[in-house]
Amino acid sequence: MKKIILFSIMIIAAFSLPTQANKAGKLQILEKNQQVNQNDTLTATVTSSTRLFGSKDDLTSVIIIIPSGSTVGVLDSDSTYLHVVFEENNGYIFKRHAVINKTEPSNSQSIQYEEAAPKSQPVQQQQVSRFTYLESKYGSNMAAKIMAGKIWRGMDAEMVTDSWGTGEKTNRVISGNVVKEEWIYKNTWLYFENNILIDWGPVNK
């Protein structure tokens, strides 16, 4: 009787060991696949400070300013915009303001994964230092609006530059003591008189 019980235990153990090994093998495969999928995510590096728009059809829908040198995840793209994710914010940036990063070979996956974590800290520090700079310059309320990429009538040219950056083209006319300027962006023009924002509108194409 004892021999039968011992024989049964040995058979059960023999079957359970391969099953556990198979489960461990499957877990390792899944972990490797997850690492590959993480590293296959397309990213881009922002080459100059750019606005993240909630909608590419509305230039006033700015969510955040992305500092130069930041890395964003790329979801989609068209001829003008990249659909990206930055610090859990989902939106659109101008394609010309970023460079798509090349995918590294698979043997450097672990190095990529380890290096990805520290990059977020300097970006957050840049955001904080930028807000601190704007707050000391304009006060908390205006700094928050400028950080969000807002514009309004009565802003001076320097405030607009801090919010939107400089336009792609500037037209200037001097008439007596009045200096008139038109800053032309991709889809919007801004009109200044003596460095004060007076009006704006869509660019006619």
C-alpha cells in the first residue's frame, strides 16, 4: 500500500514540474513582449518650445507649453501636426517643432528602459522654473494664462512672445509716432500698435 502511495506521489510530482516550468516560461515570454512593446513606442524630441493644442483646428486650445529638448510619445501625424502625449496630456504640436527619434536596436532595450525614467525630472524642473520666471515677471494670474498659451487684447509684444513665441513673419509700418506690426503665425495673424496687441484673426489661404 505504501509503495502505491509513494508511486502516485512521484507521478504527480513528475507532471507538476513541467507544468510549473511551462508557466514560468510563458511569464518570461510575456515580460519580454511587454518590454519590446514599450520600446517600440514612437517618440519625438521637441527642437524648440512649442504649444500643445487640444484641437489642431483651434489655436486657442493650448493645454501646455512643451519645453525644447522634451521627449513626447507620437500617436499619429499628418502633413502639419503630430498627435502626441506629453506628461499625460494628449494633443497636437506643429510637426516642424519636433524630430522623430530613431528606433534603437533590440539589444539595447534594457538600456532604453532604464534611461527613460530620469528624463521626466528635468522636464518638470523646466516647467517649474519657467512658471517661476513668468510669475516673477507678470504675477501669478498672468503667468498661468501665458503658460496655458492664452492671448488677449492689451498684451504687450513681450508677453505675446512669452505665450506664443515669435511669428513666422512680421510686417511693420511706421506712421509718425505710431508703429504698426502684423505677426503672422501658421494659421493666425496678430495686429499690434506701439507694441500693444489690438486684434487678431485667421490667416486667409
